[in-house]
Amino acid sequence: QVQLVESGGGLVQAGGSLRLSCAASGRTFGIYAMGWFRQAPGKEREFVAAISWIISSTYYEDSVKGRFTISRDNAKNTVYLQMNSLKPEDTAVYYCAATPYTSPVRGREQYNYWGQGTQVTVSS
């Protein structure tokens, strides 16, 4: 079993920055990549970014490229999402997720474990 705990969400003005953290614990030896997803009211949960623990690669949704950066701290079993130049359309609940895939995949069905989510609100 894997447990994921997100933190770092909050309220920020447009153009501002936030850094989200996702700490993984439990039987993490079968987890080879981590991802961030987000879900706004009435919308499907959508892929944001992913990173592999194995092959040192990242993958981003087009809408966040150049603004968001995903990174990892292997010693802490923690993944981060640095969000810069935030826009109101970035407002959503952000979820971290874990997958046994070795590549940074984007499909919700490819992730086995999910955190509870953290709210990010970007005001105009």
C-alpha cells in the first residue's frame, strides 16, 4: 500500500507562484513514476505533469509548459510541482498520483494510488 499526502495549495493572485509537495510513504518500492493531475468543478480530472524515478524524464501538459516544473527528492520520497505565472484557469484541486510505469505517463487509468488533493485558487 502507498500513501500520498499533498501540501502547499492556497490562494494566490494571477501571476503569482505556488509550490506543491507530495510525500509518498508505505510500500513505495513498486512505484517508478509520479504525476500531478487537477480537477475543476464540472470538469474531468486532467493530466498536468509527471516524472520518472527511474529514467530521469519529465512530461508536461501543453497548457503548463514553461510555467510549471515537476521535480523530485529521492531521499525524501517527495515530488514537487513549482507553479509560476499562475492564471485563473489554473484554479482546481490538484492531486498527486503514483504509477508502476517506468515512464512519465499521462493516463488516469495508469495510476494506482492517489492523494486527497489540495486546493489551488488563482484570483484575477
